[in-house]
Amino acid sequence: MLNWLFGKKEQKKIDLSRIGIDIHSHLIPDIDDGVQTIEESVDMIRKMQELGFRTVYTTPHVIWDCYKNTPDTILSGLADVRLACKTAGLTVEVHAAAEYFIDEHFTELLHTPGSLLTLPGNRVLVELPYSTPLMNTSETLFSIIEMGYTPVLAHPERYTYFYADPTIYKTLCGQGCELQVNILSLGSYYGENVQKMADWLLKHELITFLGTDAHRMQHLDMIGKGRNADLIAHYPFQNEKLMNL
Ligand SMILES: [Fe+2]
């Protein structure tokens, strides 16, 4: 069934219009480790429009130890980006949510009604630590569901401590969590282990959404490389469903 993925390799031009909406990017200047200037932001959003996106959600980090972003910092930055895009004649829609690191501050926000910036359908984009697991990942993600949100776990293919037993992702999906893989993980950008994990998630049909996780233009330039075009043309990613919510 997945012969197109694991069979012959043939490079095609990438067309992201089938994906339509990006749900993970860092395009608001100088509030996290993403773009640093408004010009960089406009250049990247122009490139995203050229790649085929019609809607872009930018999702600044909220990591209370280093990026103390709030709806105010994010939405005022969004207003500047939108104005610059309009002046530049871009037609792609730009919205904002956030990428929440699961820490004590996130737990406070989770229990304070109306304080989370969400993706369409009351979805919350969350990330886990990269090298040390939380004590109770599945319980923590389930608590998000209990509060009435759908957790979208950012780049599950990058959490190295789950490589030995990735079946946790079946458990998470079974309890209502959605998984967002980075487009660049489908190729070799983050290394062989990340690509293998992305392949495992593809084979088990556990990926709900793709995202660029674009922090700089280099990320967008790399998206067209390798087998990404074939994958995007064939796999039933769900991004487009979010466009009508
Ligand atoms: Fe990110």
C-alpha cells in the first residue's frame, strides 16, 4: 500500500496546495527563536504562498523559562506581520496560535478559561522536552482533552526517548491526541533517526497533520528536497480539513 513511499525514488516538484494550511511556524519577529525581522517574516510568508499554502498559522514558542509569550505579545506581533504582508500584496491568510511547552505555566493556562491561543477546532499545539521524558506523558496529554481541547503533539518524530518503544504514539492517538510531523523530518534534514521515526509513524498511519516548523528561510528552501513531494501527494494528511473550521 505504501510502495510509493518505500519503492522507487523520483524527485518531483513540491506542491503544498494539497496541504493548504500550515499549522506550525515561527514567523513573528524577535519573540522566539524564529524570524528576527519583519522583512524576513514577509519573505518567508511569500515563499509559503509560492509553495501552495493558502493559510498559515504561526505558532511562537511559549516556554516560560525562556520565551514568556502571551496572547498580547503574539497578537500584537501578528498585527504587524499582517500589515506588512498586506503592504507587500500577499494573499495568503496569516493567523496565530502558539506552541506550548508542557511546563507548570502551561498547566496554569490550561486551567484558566480562554487563556490558550488555539488552532482551528479548539486544538492546542504542544511540545515535549527533547531529551528527558515527562513523568506521565499520556496522562498529561489526556488532561488537555479533559479540559475540552484536542492536543496536537508537535514533531513526535523528534523525541528520542520514545524511539525504543514508539507504541506510546498508538496509545496517545487512541485517547484522542493528534500528531503533527515536520515536513523536513520526512527527508534527512534532522538526521536518520528522526526520518526512521517519521517512517514508522507513516507506516502505522498515525500522522494527522504536517507542519513546516519553519524558523528561517533555509527550512522552506529545504522542503522541496528529497521524497517530500511524493509523500505529500499520496498520504492522507488532514490539514485541509482545518481550513473550513
Ligand atoms: Fe516549533
